Amino acid sequence: MNKRIVTLLLFLLVQFSLFAQDTSNEPRNHWRISGDAEITFNIDNQDNLPYTDNIEMAGKRVAGIIEYSIDDKGKLSLNRKIFFPQLHEFKTSEDTWFHDYRAYLEGEYTDALLPKLYIKNEQFVPGIIKTVSINGILNFVHHPSKNGLLLSRSLFPSMDERLFTEMWTIKNTTDSVMKIQAGNTSLEFNDYGSKGKYSRRIQTNAPESIVLKPEEEMSFSLTIAAKTSEEKYPEEAVSKTLSKRKAFIDLMAGALQLDTPNPALNTLFEFSKIRASESIFESELGLIHSPGGGRYYVGIWANDQAEYINPFFPYLGYAIGNESAMNTFRAFAKETNSEYKKIRYAFEIEGLVKPFLKDRGDAAMIAYGAAHYAMALGDTRIANELWPLIEWCLEYCNRQLNEEGVVLSETDEMEGRIETGNANLSTSSLYYGALNHAKDLAKSLHKSKILQNKYGEQASKLRVAIENYFGATVEGLDTYKYYKEHKYLRHWICLPLVVGLNKRKDATVEALFNRLWTNNGVHVEKNSDDEAITKIFWDRGTLYALRGTFASGETKKSLEKLEQFSEKRLLGNRVPYVVEAFPEGNMAHLSAESALYCRVFTEGVFGITPRGLNSFTCTPRLPENWDYMNLNNIKAFGEDFSIQVNRAGKQIKVKVFKSNGKVILNKKITKGNSVNVTFR
């Protein structure tokens, strides 16, 4: 069997054993919040051991999934799975077509590669773990070894180079001078691929002889790097690599700051900004955001990028994120055609391999995301550039309407994993949301009243068609069936709430939060004829559900579920980000899902809905047991502003002000009401 497949199967087996318990046991916190954007493992609680988890970190030319295991005695072992996404390997005789889409230069590196240290002719063995912390960097501090040497480790990617670093800091905790001999690690591997010869190097820079006075410490590093035959290995100093990583983390911390009475929500929001924004890679398409997770690099998708994360970047004000969003939309724009044939749904491996031409409702996804993005960015030039793509996608969807007035599509974003019929609720809901966004954008761009009215009329007709076609009694609840022949509740029945269709809200909330809810959020289905489906969950479904229920005004139940879910993802046994799916994906830290977590707050809790390039409505859903909630340093609609929401007796006070202190709005409203905000 191909060694790549063997490695993957072993990895998945380990992951399945790690996370299988997560689907059945009651939630338990293994971690605690230890800073504004930091969590620390509760190592002193022996019930937490043994423990195994992994975390993904990335830069423009590298991604690493670091698996860390602590046995019941406190001993740590690490496995580093490092990807160099732009370096595509050749296929072997045993590889299938799947390799074409996952042909990343990659390798696994265990502790066997670590430098060996010797003290008085005895090999240094790190002490048991004292602390594990995550703050955008993965940090380990050991107890002193039996000879008194204390080891601290930090792991992080380079933000710019083909380089992943593990920094060691050793400290003499004795009252005597310590003499240490170091056996350096230096290994090189050569591979061949589409860009010629590749080389990978694992190297440490520890000096051969080290002398530490009492309480003195020094640092050195283990680096994993790659290059092509035309390149040199990265020579970036570890201090510079660390400084750039910290600068990125600080940049994330300084924008779009959530401030609520719940520290878990605030902290997971901070972590989510990091994971959402770090997974941006250099590619033949320019800088592009990709999901990651060990499987999806230097590629873009209509759902993950166009729909999920691109509309988030304007609020964060991340220039590289906005650049990646435009590169995504430009790539899809080149695929539009005068015959209105279906658009490709992905550009895998930088768009260099053949596309799958399957209609997943991708035109609706792109239009919905692009129209929101254009308004939230607030740039007239960019909005005009995106307009032809939006218009094409809307017309494509219009041409796919069936006799009952809903949109035909071969499947949805789950790509046929589960039956969706030939017209599903997801595609029609996204098309409905896209029409409403497009109408507002058209007005802001001074398009003709005829066009504005056209989109408004199409949305009105679709609203009725969605009700007539999908509205049904399902498992005894007056909610939606996902497709015409479907007879069970499915997670995507939340999408009408997301786009403002609230007629069946009560039953839909009941379905999501009681019938489909588990310890891991909303399951795809619970009563399917296929037993395997009942075990599946995708966090994207939970995050859309929470966004939709908050937006619909179901604040109390939504907050209860949001707090439960957030605490589990931040402090449970799979941390510190929301995940993709289980069992498929084994709860990988896909990047765009983290953007969906943030959008629960921007569009759900704070109810921000774009109305133009310089305007939005805000419908704050202040929970009954909160006196305040703030969203500071928002970078949307061409402005830098904050929203403060405070309880004022039986009313709610909403204040919107710019970074220079200028107050745009200061108004008291009753629960459930909205305010309109216009900047210029």
C-alpha cells in the first residue's frame, strides 16, 4: 500500500480515537482562560491525563499541524506534520486521482529528530510537563529535569517563508555552573515535483558547547524548511520569525474586538480571528485564503471563501484578507460565460488541475458573499468591479428556477455526501439573500430603478416559493423539509432564519436546539434511514444556526447554546478553534469556520446588515442577563468605528462612534428594534 495512504490511515485512526469520546461524553473543561487571548491546560488535574490534541498554524508558504500527547505521567511527545503547499509532488504509480488535488510536499517529524543534550556524560531527558498554553503560538514548559535543566518550547510558523520553527529555551535551575554538550540535528531530504527538485531540511542551531551559570538561560531552535533548486533555504533568524508571528497576532487583537460579560466568548472570538486570517497562501492566483486542515491548501471554494470568509474580512480590516477575497472573486469572474453554463465550484492546487463541474448552488453562494463583501468594504471602485460577477450569478440562478419557483442544483456544499434532491433549501435561501443584498448594492451604485425593482420582485416571488415548496411538517414540527422528498430534520433548515425568513421560526428553533442539538452542536440529521448520517456534525451548520436564531430574535435560547458550544470548543478536549466535521475531517481546524464563528456576533448578536456602501442596520440582541456588549474597532463601510450597546432600564442604548470619537448615533430603542447607520 502507498506509504502516503498508510500514514494517512494511521493519522486518522489516532484522531478517531481522540475525538470519538467527544461525541458521547458530557463536556468537561480541560483548559482555563489565562489571558486576554490565551488558554492554559489544567495539567494539575490528573483526570485530564492522558491527553492528546493537535493545532494547525500557517503562514503564506507553510502550514503545520502539531499533535501533542501527554501521557498519564506527564511526559510530552510531539508529532509535527508540516506542509509546503506551493510545492506539488509527482504522483506515484499507486496514487489515485485524489493525489492531483492534494499534491502538497509534506512530511511528519517526530521527537526522534530533536537535538540531544548531554550533561556530565548523561543525555538530557526533559522533565514532565508543567504548563501548556496557546496564544497564537503553542507553548510548553517542562518541570526541571533530574539534573536541574528546565526546558521551555514554543512552536510557530514563519509568516512569509517555507519555514516552521520550534524554539527551545533552556535554563539552569541549580546553584552550580552547568556544562552542556549538544549533538546537532541536520537532515536533508530531496524530492521531485512539478517545479523540479525540492529539498527539505531539518536543522538545529544549538552550539556544540553550552555553559550556563545558575539561573542563566539561552535559546536555540529546530527548524523545518524547504526550497526549490533555484532557491536558498530561508535564513530568517528565529527572533525575526517569532517577532513577525507576534506582530500578526497583535494585528488581529487590535481590530474587531468583542467585549461581553462572558470571557469564553471574547476569547474564542480572539482565537477565531487568528485562525480565520492566518490561512492565506501565495499562489498562481495571487494571495488566496484556503481552508487548511491537512487537505485543502492553495485552493479556493465557492462556499469556504466566497460565502463564508470573504464577507468577514472587511469588518476585520485585514488588508491581506481583503486582497485574498478579491483574488477569489476575480478567479470566479473569469469563469462566467455568455451561455450561463454552470460555474466551477473550486480552484484546487492553484487552479492548475481540472475542475469538478457540479452545480452545488455555487452561483448563489458567490452572489450572496460578493454582494455582502462589496457593501461591507465600502469601496465604490471594488463594488463596480464585482457587480458583473454578482449580476451573472443572479441571472444564472434565475435560469435554474423550476416550475414551482425554487432553484435547481445538483447538490449543496456537502457535494453529494448526503442526498439533497434536485432543489434544496440551501441554494434557494442563499439566492434569496443574494437578491436582497444585490438590490441594496444596486441602489448604492446608482443602478437603474428598473434593476432594483427587478431584484426586489424576484426576491418576493422566491420568498413565497420557498414557503410553498419547502414549508412542511417534519417530524411533527412546522418547519422546512430540506428537499421535496425529504422526511427528516436537517441542520440547514436554519438558513431561512439567516436570510430573514422567520415565518417558521419557533418550530425551526425547536428543531435546531432540541431535536438536532448534541454535545457538539447541531448534527446534520438524527433520525435518518442511514445510521451513519446520525453521527455526523459540521460546525458550519451550528454556526449558521446560531447566527440565524440570534438574528431572528431568539436570544435567550441562542445564548445558552452559544455559551455551551463556545466553552467546549475553547476549553474542552479539542481546542482552541471551531472545527470542520466529524467523523469526516476528524474535527480539523478548517480556517473559514472560524470566520463563521465571528459572524455569529457581527450579524447575529449585533445584527449588522449591510444596506449600502456606507450604511447598515443594526438590530442588537442584548441578552437579558447582560448589561452591555461592545464591538470595537470595526473596519467596515470604509470607516473605523465601534458599536456600544448598554441596558437603559427597559430600553437598550445603542451608540455608534468613529475612532476619532465622533458620535454617529446615540439612541435608545426597545428590544427587537433596529437602528439605521449612515456614515456619509
